Amino acid sequence: METPELKVVSIYSKGYKNQLLISSSEVITLTSFLKGVIKNEVLVINTNLGVDIYYFAMVEHTNLIVDTFLLLKTSNGQNREEFIIKSLNHQQAIAIETQRFFAKLVKNPLLFKSYSKSLAHQIKNYYKPSSTLINELLSLWKMELIKAPHNSSIDSTLLPLIMSLTASNIEEDSQPVVEALIREAMSMRNSN
């Protein structure tokens, strides 16, 4: 029996807008509907940069997800041409896109800090209903964050982000040890 694979549909507004594409109540509606139809874990990450819908499935559900998203948005008078939509259906493609995204994001420390704070908050709020999905994403994100080129202004944000992403997975007592290991790994990476 095959196991469901991680997939993602990312939806961005054409041109950066300093506002969320969908409201928090629309995130709840979208998540609930998609979980019911896909019959597996679904995680909707909603930031000023766009909406990422992660899910586990045997087959891709891009059309279903995009149509559902557009149902929410067309009621506000928007249409498909106002959005950039990407669908990634394999873990390797998701890792490559994640690496590109973080490499681009770290070039803007303020945007990186804002995105990091929002991401950590949403992960914390949605961890219980989507723990398997989030744990897989956390592993991927931590690996790609450490690889991303960054400068000293990012370092002050990078460690807390990695720690907040890790915090969901570890006991409170072991956090200082994990933090020390991450600091050591990052300093070794920067010395090469």
C-alpha cells in the first residue's frame, strides 16, 4: 500500500501587498473543507506573502484547492488572473522551492523577521490537528534554513525561528541542549 506524499499549492497575489490574501476565518473554512474532501491532514499557512496549502495525498488536488480558494476570493470581486499559483507534488520539488524561497527571503531582513514570526505563530496554533504534516515540514524547513545564505542581521532572527520550529518537537528541558547544538552547527557552517 502506498503512503500519501506531501504536496503544496502556493497562491500569491501579483505584486506584493502588505495584507493577507484571506482572513483567519477563511483559513478555518478552507482547512475544514479540504480536510473533509482530501481525507487527510491539511495545513494552510497564511502570510502577507501569500497562502501555502500543504497536504498529504496519493494524488494531487491542485484544481480542487485552487477552485476552493477562488470561491472565497471571487465573492470579493477578484479573479484567477490576479494570482500566481504554483503546485508542487513531490518532496524534492518542495525542497528545491523552499531553498529558493528562503534564499530570496533572507535578502530582506525585515520581511524575513515578519514572515518568521507569523510562521512560528501559525505552526504553534495548528500543531495538534496537523502534527504529522507539520513535523515533516519542520524537518524540511530546518534543513533548508540552515543552508540558506544569510548575514549577521539574519542570524539574530534565524536561531529563534529554528528554535521555535523545533520547540514543538522537543521537551522543554532539552531546549538549551538543542539550542547549543544549533549554534555550534551554524558557527561551523559559517567557518568554511
